[in-house]
Amino acid sequence: MESVYLKNNSDDFFLQEAYRVLRTNLRFCGEEVKVIAITSTGEGEGKSMISLNIAKSFAELGKRVLLLDADMRRSVMAERYTNADGADGLSEVLSGLRTASDCIYSCQTPRLHLMFAGRYPPNPAELLSGKRFADLLSEVRHQYDYVIVDTPSLGRVIDAAVIAPHCDGTALVVCGRKTTYHAAQQALNQLKKSGCRVLGAIWNSVPAKPGKKRKRH
């Protein structure tokens, strides 16, 4: 298994504590909730950063975790948060060009593995709704304690609603400075129509009290 380097290694105590609280809340959803999709209403709301940090937090608890980047249209995971830009990943696996084991990477966080989105395919929604994706999630479900799936934003494409039924639950990232009530309601309705359990909302970019800097968590 090849290894990549994670660039996102903040040692901010309050930020890490926020992720530990989020991790605890996800565990309280039930031990049967192992495959968790993370989505948002639009771009730039922090879902990929949150997906990565949730996965790291579970790994630091001693769990074996796979972070699966399913945003094959416009992923930022590999380029922004690792040194693996251009790596093969989910699109190659779902196209039958590579095996899953070929596209899973380790990193400096013990027990945390990653599968990147891969190169942009012409038919992302069709690949995600196909048998290979269902088979992949079934396979990794038995190999890992948790699988965190970073999905495209629901306000842009339907992919997250296609992915959601294959997962045990979905969490919706809501950006305190960007997300409108109408957009959040539309995204929530789409998830409910998919039949997937909605685990709750993750409020990112929460405004700080007057006189204090805002923190993203």
C-alpha cells in the first residue's frame, strides 16, 4: 500500500475538541452506523475538510477508518489536503480500470486510509448508481470500523442523493456565513427522498462572540 502525506494537521485545541464532540455525537447515532456520507448545500462550505477531520478523529480513537472521496466532479481532497494530486481513485475503480486495493493509500495517521476521487469521468452519476459502487461499499464496510464518504454538494448535482441510500446515514454541513435556510431545506428534502437516514447538521464557520475571532469547525 502506497502512502501519502496529509497537509491538514492543525494542533488547535478548540478545533480538535470540536471534532471530538462531533465524533461522539456520530457514535451516539448507533453502532450500526458505520458508513457515513458528508454533504453540503453548496461549494466552499467546508465538507471535505470536515470529512477528513472526522475520519482522523475516529482513527485517533483507535478505529480503522477509510476516507472515501466520492466527489468525482470537482474534488479538492487530494490537491488541497495531501500530496497525492493526480492519484488514481474511485473513478478508476468504478470504471474497472483499477482494483480498490490499488487505490487505497495510508498516511501518517495510524489506521487511517484514503481513496481519492481519481480523474474526472464523463458519467459520475451513472458510476455511482452502478453495481460496482454498491459492491465497493459492501467490501470496505467489512474491512473498516468506519467509512467516511465525502460527497458532492447537493446544491450542485444529484450525486449525494445517489450515494446516500448506500450509506448508514448522512450528515449535512451548514455554513454559518453562506448557507441559506431555503438551500438547507432543499438539500434536506433531497436526502429524505433518497430514503437515507439523516443524522443531523454540522454547523461550520460559527460566528464567535463579539471581540473574538471566528473559528471554523
